[in-house]
Amino acid sequence: MTLLKFQIGPSLEKSIFAPKDYSSSQFRGLKAVLAKDDGVNRTVTKKLLEKLGFHVIAVSSGFECLSAISGAGNSFRIILLDLHMPEMDGFEVVKRIRKFHSHSWPLIIALIAVQMNM
């Protein structure tokens, strides 16, 4: 097992165990959209998700996210969405998804990156 750590707040930390054999992951084959404007964070997050078995489409803006999920034949189950993107932030993207996708919403997970000075 591989331990993945995520800091939730200033003093809260969440850890999950990921299998070393990713071929049998419960996430294998799930389609996800990753919308993150920072290229480094987008690349790292995409690689982590792919190691867990996700099929990931990475985009750099809210407009690209909406375009990716509205394409014909795209059955994305999960959207990982940066809340603080320029032009159209994650909050606006969620409003538009809810407006146009009625009750067949994919699972939306909010992402935010905060630089902490140590």
C-alpha cells in the first residue's frame, strides 16, 4: 500500500491508503475531468489520479472544463475543480453544470492550493 496525505486545513490532515497494484483499483476506468489552471499542480494531480486507475482529461480553465463535459459521448463521473481559476472560477462552473445537466450531475470535488509560509 502507498500512503497519500492531504492537508485539509491548518491542523487537519487526511491520509488514505492506495494499493501498490493499481491495476485492481476501485477507480480503474472511471473517467474524470481535472480543471486546474496551475500547470505543475495539474500535472502532479493528473499523475496521482492515473496511478489510482482514473482515465483523466486535464484542462486549464473553467471554459475548457465545460467544453469537455458537454462533448457528445463523454460520460465523466467525477470533476475535480479548482475553485480559484481566472476568467471563470470553479463556483461559476458548478452553477453552469447544475443548470445544464439537471439531475445527472457528476460528482464534483473542489480543489484549492494554498501556499503556506513555513
